[in-house]
Amino acid sequence: MAIDRQKVLETVYASIEMINEDREDKESRLELKEETRLVGRQSKLDSLKFVGLIIDIEQRLADELDIEISLTDEKAMSQARSPFRNVQSLVDYICSLEV
Amino acid sequence: MSIQWLLDKMKSFSDKEAIIWKTNRYTYKQLLDRVDYWKTTLRDNGVSGGQVVAIEGDFSPNACALLMSLVDNGNIIVPLSSTLPAKQKSEFISVAETQVKYSIDSTDNFKFEALKTKTTNPLIRNLQSINEPGLILFSSGSTGKNKAALHNFTKLLNKYKTTRPAYRTLIFLLFDHIGGINTLFHSLSNGGCLILISERDPEAVCKAIQDYQVELLPTSPTFLNLLLMSEQYKYFDLSSLKIISYGTEPMPESTLKRVHEILPDIRLLQTYGLSELGILRSKSRSSDSLWVKIGGEDYQTRVVDDILHIKTDMAMLGYLNAPSPFDEEGWFNTEDRVEVDGEYFRILGRKTDIINVGGQKVYPAEVESVLLELEGITDVTVTGESNPILGQIVVARVNLAKEEKLTDLKKRIRDFCKSRLNPYKIPQKIEIAHDNQYTARFKRMRR
């Protein structure tokens, strides 16, 4: 079954908004755009927040889109290009998975 | 003069680089001048031998020089990392019966404060009576209470009298961690160069390796996972790096293998140490193996019911705020479950239910007790779930008084926990349970 990319993108944005809710300082919020970095120094997420984001995305994908996947399994971690670079690469990676 | 031998050794390295801090390079001679400066300052501030002195800060030229001057002056030292939450810091200061506090800020300026504390703890009093310097390190206890381990600093430093290879080493572990203290004294006693950093993200670390030709990086499995994910190793020249040593939490095998694949010329070595016992000498079977020989001349090991026990003269004197953990013969139960193959051990993790989030320990009972205070939660079980990035994450399985949407519940829990728990203790994953979470004996089920 093909995955609706737009819906996945919206799900990822919903999870990012959850992270943003906890941040009073506007500067520290993540922008809702595909170029937003998720790991590395240009990212505004530390490792705890990053893992929290990924888990929230997994839970929302399962609850709202019925997509049951693990984003931190061996496969995701061993991609030649890390799927966690930014929003775009993550959404593409989710869509590339067979469900 | 308990560390005259160390100061003499350092003197012999005179113009060699000792530390690099914020692009500034300090030779051994300059560092020793700092030590002398601190000797005078301690005298001017009226800090006498035997007093308990806290140093609040991170690794910096003044923090390192002050630490050495205090050992030389016979003080009992409490290093406190600037990353500690304020409440914990004040608790540590009080448990250690701190009498003097030096706070060193990020620009290496310091503040002196004399506290009106009298030492009453028998272990501290005993160390004072024999005029030996001490070191107090905090580790987590079984109820989530931090235990204060008191060491005789002279004894702890004795092992550095043996000359060993020195490298250009990046200090990754913190100032109040046994691993950080070990890196500091190993390097200074062998003429190595220490690269002190204030940021510890993959990019900052890779940049420092490139800029200062770092040869040895002591770090944690969690950092190595982040390094792999961030791919920062692609953008910097890491060719100076010879050894990565890792410890503080169990290493996921897949992480080790990937690091080895990506950086095949770098030796990957596992270390093993505890705040109570110091760092043991260790030797990994190979770069992609989790089997490790641990011990060395000062440490005896034995395995009882798959649990590693260690006996050593290097051990702490005891806890300031908990009963002695040693048995009559002096053995210490590490509570680490191990597999044995000849001389090699494989460390499987803690036998108890402690959750290890990126090297930080979380006790389920503490998180459960906070969550149970939240309105509408009738029962909760907190467990660890393995996670390739952080090692483990905290999962809470809750029973609710009435139905609630998961996203709403998650938000309530986050808001509630924010002021009550360190960030790493806040459950990352929430599950709603519809059944009872205890056995017929009314024991909590941890699946």
C-alpha cells in the first residue's frame, strides 16, 4: 500500500508542534518546513528531545494512519544516508517503507 | 606534600603542551604557575588542610590547577559539574559537609565562599585526623538517592606513578565523574595534552579532534550513536584519532560494529569503572568485540551467580550517607551481570531494574511515585525499553480512572513532570493499560 506523503508530513509536523509547545522562547522552536534539521549541531534538538520526537511520530503514525513502523531499528540506523538529517529525508524514508 | 611526585613529573615536561582550553594553549610550566597561584590564593582565603572544599564548574585551567593545589594542601574535594540541577547541587554540598566553595564560571573567573559548616561525619573526621586529601564523588543509589563516595585521594593517585603512554586526549566526561578525573590525572602524570571542551555535541567534538589533532577520545555509547546519526565524521579530518574508549553504560553491539566499519583504523576499547572503585585497567579482545579483560595489578575480580564482584585497595573509604557496601573480606558487589569466557568478561547490564538513559540512571520507583501524584492515574509501571540512540528510554504504562486521549495524557504528564523530574527521567513513551499491573503476590510486573 502506498503511503500518503502529505499525511505523513502533517503527522511529523504535529509531533514537532508537540516539542514546540514546551518551548516558550520562540528562537528555540523548530520551523515547520521540510528543510528543518533534526540531528547535528544545526538542529535545535538534544538527544533526549530527538528520541522523544521520533517516538511521538511512531505513535502518531500507528494511532492516526495505522502505519506500524519502527524508526530506530537496524534498518533505519544503517542507511548510507541518515534518514534523520531533516524533515524531508525522514518523511521520504517513512514513505519508502513497505507497510 | 602528597602529590610532590606528580608536580615533579609535571615539572619535567616543562614546555610541552599540558592543556588546550578555548584555543589557548598552556604548557606544563604555565599550568604549574597556576598551581602556585592557587597555593597562595588558598592561603589568602584561609583555606586550611582537611577542610571540605567544593569546586563548582567544568574542566578549565583554573579548575584543574585548583584541584591539584587542593590535593597538595590536603583538602577533601567535592567536584560539582555546572550541569547539575540547582537543587541537587545544594543537596550534594550539604551531604559532603562542604566548608568552602569555589565557583568557576565559563570564562574561568572564580568566586570564593566560606560556609559555616562543621564536619561531623566519622569518615571525613578520620581522613582529617590522618592529614590525607580526599575526593567525594556522587553516584546513584538504589532508591534514586545519590550516594556520596569518599576516597583517599593519595591512594587514588598512586596508580599514576607508573609511567604509561600518553596521548592528545579530549576530555569528554565531566569534572565530577570518576572517568573525567581519571583522564585528567592520567594525562598530566604522563606528559599528555588535554583538550578541554565546553560543548559535547558531535560537531563540536569532531571539530576539536581535527583542530587539535586529538588521538584519544574517551566517550560513551550514546555519543557514538549520535556521531553515527549526525554523520559529522564525514565533514572533519579525524585522521589523528587512534583510540576511542567507551564506558559508563552497556554498549549496543550494532553500534560498536558500525563505528568499527566506518572508522576501521581506530582502536575501540571498552573501559570499566565505578565511582566507588575507580577505573580498572581493561583490554578489549578486538575493536569489534564486547569481550573485555578487566582488572590489572590493583584489582581482583570474581563472579558470583553471574554478578561481577571486585576487591581492591583503590576502593573508596565508604559512603557518607549510606551503609558500607563491602562484605567482611572487602568485596564489592557491582550488580553488573556478566558472561565469562576465560579471562574475558562481557558486561550485560545491571541486574536490577535500573533504566540507563544515555548513561544516566533512572530508578523506576522514583518516576512511578511522581506519576501517581497526577490526577486520574490509578496505577503505573515504569520500565526501560531498549533504544538504539539512548541505550534505553523510560516507558510508563498507566491505568486511568476514566478514558482520556493519549495525546492529551502525554501533554499532562509532560507538564506535570517538568518541574519534578530531570528531563532524562520523564517518560518518553506512554502506554494506556486496561488490565492490572501486578502479580497475585502484589508485586509489580516489569515485563
